[in-house]
Amino acid sequence: MKKLRSRHTRSDFQFARVRLGGEEFGIDLKRIKEIAMRFELRGVAGAAPFVEGVVTLRGLDVPVIDLRKRFFLNGSFEPGRMLIAQLNGHVAGLLVDEIKDIKSGCREVMIRPGSAQNRWNGCVEAVVECAEKSIYIIDLDRVFTEREIKAIYGPTSGNGDGEAW
């Protein structure tokens, strides 16, 4: 990977640093709508394997996605750690192990990792180094395939037939 200076190194680029398993990821703060600490999760029959259910936020049913399952990491989430974020033009709850802090102005950047050694490389837009720790910056629009988006949001999303898993 080539080290570059990009928008990820500017002081005005902020991201939420989250932990999934033993890895740290960053999600652009502009994509996060809120952090939900208390929520009532309801199951959904026939949902994709990484969809834990739905929550109702201000009258809107929002799918809740376990990022640990999406990236095939071991373990399960602990209730109370959910980011409400925008992805692929939709709102979703993203379950993570820990919401660590907000970061900005990291110094070294590697843009779009080329190797397929990590199962999340397809959705990583950059790797930043902050305090000697590598953090994968996730592009939320590349976390799911078109088929997965159809399965999550169904036929009302305008993205297809909403086939079940």
C-alpha cells in the first residue's frame, strides 16, 4: 500500500473509532446520526444472517446489523452499543463491541488497501495511523452487496424484490 496524504489526514475529518473483536475501525462522523444506548430489539423472520432485528426510532423501523457477524468475527455484541448511521441511502443501526472515541487529524494514510487478506478490505477506504495504532476507515456504502441491501430493506427500498435469505 502506498502512503498518501488525503482528506483522512486533515484536522476537519473526524471519525468515530469503534472496536470489533481485536480490530479498530473508523466511521466518518458525517455518516453517524446518533448513538443509541437504550433500545428494544425485535426479531425479523427470514432476515439476513447479520441482521439482528429492528428497532423503532421516532416512529421509523430501522434494521439493526451486527457488524461482527457481517465481517465473520467471533463472539456476539453486548447490548447498548449501537450507532445509527446512513448507508446506501438508508438508515441502519450498527452494533459494535465498543465506541471508543472521536478522532481527527491522523498523520499517515494508506488509501484503499489492495490485498484481500482481511474480509473487510472491500469496504475499507483508508487505513490511518493514530498513536501508533492502525484503524480501518470504513466506507459504509461498500459494506453490503446489492443483494444484501435488498434483503435488509426489502421491496419498499426501491432496490429490488426483497428476497429472503
